[in-house]
Amino acid sequence: MNLAGATLAVKLPDEPVCAILKFRDGLIYGQQIPQIPALLVQVTIRPDKVSPSGNLIRFGDTLGDELVGWMRRDYLEVVEVLGQAKIEEKSVTITPFEKVA
């Protein structure tokens, strides 16, 4: 599944993936979002961390997440998916996807 360029409001992969995200352009820093939109962060996108409404996703519970807390999915844009994430108790292993030629 190619998520690059999509907001997180799309259907998420069934398994966790490690990705680089940013807040969508046009959002107001300090009012709608907690950081400058140009800042890129690495997170693990986990389908089990989506709220019951489906509007929010939680980050920070997985080792290596650079974003913490509940975030609106439609505010986040995927810059690049780094690979499949295997989550263990004290580690996260990323298996890179094949590069597109």
C-alpha cells in the first residue's frame, strides 16, 4: 500500500509501518497543531492505535516515535513509508520495502 502523499484519513495498512509524517500545509501552528508544519517526524503507524471514532491516532507508545499523543488523522500527511514494523516488548525492527525503480 502506497501511503506517500496521502493524509492518514485514508484506510491504514493492516500491519504496523514505520513512516515519516508532517502536518498538512495550511494548518495554524499553536491553534490546530503543536509544531511547525515543515517539521518531519518518524512514527510507527499502528492500526490498533486508532480511536473508536476513527478520527484520531495515538503516537508515542512505540519505541522510536518522534510524535506523542492523540493526533487528528486528517491533519497528518505521509511523506514516505520506510518499511514494515515488527514491534516487540523492548524493540522495533523495520524491514524496508523494496525501492521503486
